[in-house]
Amino acid sequence: MKIVTAAALSLSLLAAAPVFAQTAPAEWRTVAPENLLVIDTVHGRILVELEPRMASRSVERIRTLADQGFYDGLKFHRVIPNFMAQTGDPQGTGQGGSELPDLAGEFEFRRGRDAGFVQVEAAPGGQLGLIGSVPVITQPDAQMMITADFKTGAQGLFCPGVAGMARANSPDSANSQFFLMTGPKDDLNGRYTPFGRVVVGMEVVRALKAGSEADNGAVTDPDLMTRARTAAALPANERPTVRVATGAALQREVMRVRDQRGAAFNICDVQPPAEVVGG
């Protein structure tokens, strides 16, 4: 599968559309509670939509550790502005992990017709779009007709908001640490595992205390995750419900941002609108 960088991909849509506005309920989808990671910090709450269709083993690991309380009180030990905020190490140094075995990399995945892919545009080397909230590049659907599993190759793109598994030099060394992107980083594509995306709370991620460039983002007196759980594991009266724009509502948002960005627009600019409607 040929992968092209997100920064090199521009979107050309055929017609203008109104600015994203209030939409009918059918234009929203509700994130399943088991796929909603709720991270509380001193700056506020971060809500991450997990994407098991893209990285099932990594999502299961995040769910398991979060619901065990493993992440409570852990530091955002490495924060680089306009790049990412990293956490999930019980040692707080970037060298630790859980007692669970390391995970094999999930850098690409197989996409079937049931994966919920929303195409944004055809692009060199494939199609650009979203699976859930995560931007992806994938081979066309027609490729499924000549494969044994009736699926085609796909890869998540490390755009702002995307959640990825941290690892050491070995591609199969992810364990408990993860990072939340605050800027695009094409050279992570195909080398690290994306497992979801922040749908609410990007302003909180960007407010996390940053480290020094000289120390590769290591933070002195870092901010903490005070609590991290899947929504499914929270008491009913504390459980947030999140809706994300889909269908025509999502297309209107794409076109709005495209008009705003002009020739500089690319897939990393597409952040589906989301809202908290409970919890």
C-alpha cells in the first residue's frame, strides 16, 4: 500500500455549503461508552474516542489499565508544544510500563465495508477520510474485490487530537504509555499505533504544562491525570454521553474549514464537531 503524507494532501470539493449549524439528531452519532476514555486533569476533562476497528489490541490495553485505575495520578511527563503530550508511565520518566506484556505494533489495519469509512477525497495512493473520528488513508473499495479477505489496507494519520501508543525502539514495545497529538506529525504515520482521537477537550491538552525543548519535552513539576476511566466503568450519574457529527453535518464542517483554510487545507484540519449531552 502506498502511503502519502497528510501535509501533502489538499482537498478539492465541488460545491460550497453553509457554515456548520444546528443539525437534526440523525446527523449525530453517539460514542459507545466502552469506546469513550474519560481523562480528568487539573485543567479540565479530556474525552477520547477509542477506535478498536483500527487497533483492537491497543484499545483493549487502554480500557483494561484505565478501568483498573492504573492511570490515576500519573504524570504528563513529556509535553512538546504543537506536537504531543505523553503520559501513562508509573515511573514518570518515560522508562516504565505496566506488568502486562508489551504489544505488537498496529501500524496498519485491514478495512472492510463495515468499518464505517467516510470518504473525504480521492488522493494519490488511496482515499482520505475518517473512521470514527480518526483520519485515515486507505486503498479504494474496489481493491476489496481482489483480496482474499474482501478487505483493503488502511493506515491512521497522526493529526491533531489523535491518540497514539508510545514505544521504545522496538516496534513491538508499546505497553501503557500513550500520547495525545497537538500538531500534525507525518513521520509517525506507519511507525506508531493510533488508537483513537480527542473529541472534546483539545483546549485542555494544549493547556498541559510543557517541557523544555533542550530536554526533549521532559516536564518539571508536570500536570497529572487525576482519574482516567472508560465511560462504561463510571457510575451512571457521572457518565458523559458524547455525540459526534456525521453525514451531511460532517460534510458541512469539512467544507467550512476548507473555505477557511483555502489552498493550505488538508485532512488533518478535519475535526468532527462533538458535544457532551450528559454526564
